[in-house]
Amino acid sequence: MKLLEEMSWPEIEEGLKVTRTVILPVGATEEHGPHLPTITDTIQAMETARTVAQKREVFLEVFLAPPIHYGVCRSTRGFPGTITVGHDALRSYVKEVLISFTDSGFENVLILTGHAGSQHMSALKEACQMALEEREFRVSLVSLFDLIDPQAAETPHDGHAGEIETSMMMVIRKDLVKGLPEEHFPPRPRFLIMKDVRHLMGNGIMGNPAPATIKKGQNFLAMAAEGLIEALEELESDCWKGR
Ligand SMILES: [Zn+2]
């Protein structure tokens, strides 16, 4: 597998003759309830990317870049262990990373994010748009939550640290899953913008971890991998050229 961080530059130069596509996993260092580790979003993106990079090895290779571990986390920032950067910092950081990928010889970059807060997503999208103003390359922005059908979960409106994330973590790192707490859906104001919502967040879960299982986790991860393969095909095809 073309793991960028483990390759030397001559190996990367050779590899670029085979493929100019790279997956860049992005996550967050963020509380995920009393039962999941802070690396949850990052490791889910890494694992999905790794599965696909391994699968693609057979017919069409892809590079796998080291992940970005810090993202924008607004609502959970009052918890110990949520380490966040602001929107502008993530935007300019990712923009410069994208530009550097193109200067390094990559032509297609797929950002796969395991964290999908609204400010985090808009920072990533703007970073892609700004990099496109400065370099000729192709870039896709995919969130894991775009790829996993929420209907596949038992829990309606399952979210942060709930059934889906807990199930996937049971597959990826079962040793880091500390039990299956009860459902928890913290109340959130509909329109009001508050400085701090920590007091509304309870134990930090926004979903239902209780029905999580390894089997469901395998299913969610397979769904994510399948969607990622489709996203890579779109990124590498010319079907949107001139439209
Ligand atoms: Zn998460």
C-alpha cells in the first residue's frame, strides 16, 4: 500500500508514475461521550481510507496521506480533551496542505473527513475552493456521514458518539470502547446562538450507543468504503469536464 508517511521520496516519485491520487483523512480530537476515545472521528476516516487503499491496490492504486488530527469543534469544546482550532486556521492550513500536494506532483486529492460539524465542513470546502484558485488540480470533499445511510441505524436521528460511531469503533478498536451507555439527546436551541453549550451537553453523547454491535459496525464501514470508492471514481473521471 502507498502509505505516504512510510515511503522515501524516490519511492513516492516512482509511485506517482502509477497514480497521482491521494486520500487525505481529516478528523478531530474531540470528546465522544464517556465511552469512546477522542480519536474517534480521525480513526474512522483513517480506517475507511485504509480499507479502500488496500482494495484499490488490486486494480488502481491510491496514495494514503497521514491524517489531520485537529478540526473545528464548537459544541463540544467545553469538554476536557476536545482540542479545537478555529475556522480560519483550519481553512488556511488545509489550503496550504492542498497546494503542497499539487506542488509535490499529486493531481487528485480526496479529503475524507470523519468530523462533520458545520464550521469544520465550511472551512474544508473553502480551503478546497481557495486552493483551486491558485493551482490546477482536482479535489473532492467527502464526509463519512455522506457515505453512511442513517436509515441503516436502528436509532432515528442517531449522531455524535451514538449507534453508528460506537458500532464502527467496536470494529476498529474494541479495546477503546468503554461500555455501551444509554441514549442521550441533549436539548439544543433552534435558532439561538450561544457562547457555550457545555451545560446542555450532559455526558457528551448525541445519539444512542446502546444498540451498537460489531456486525453493524462492519456494515457501516463497508458502506463507507463503497461510497469512498465511488467518490474516487468521480474524482478521477473526466465526466464533469466542460459541464
Ligand atoms: Zn464523531
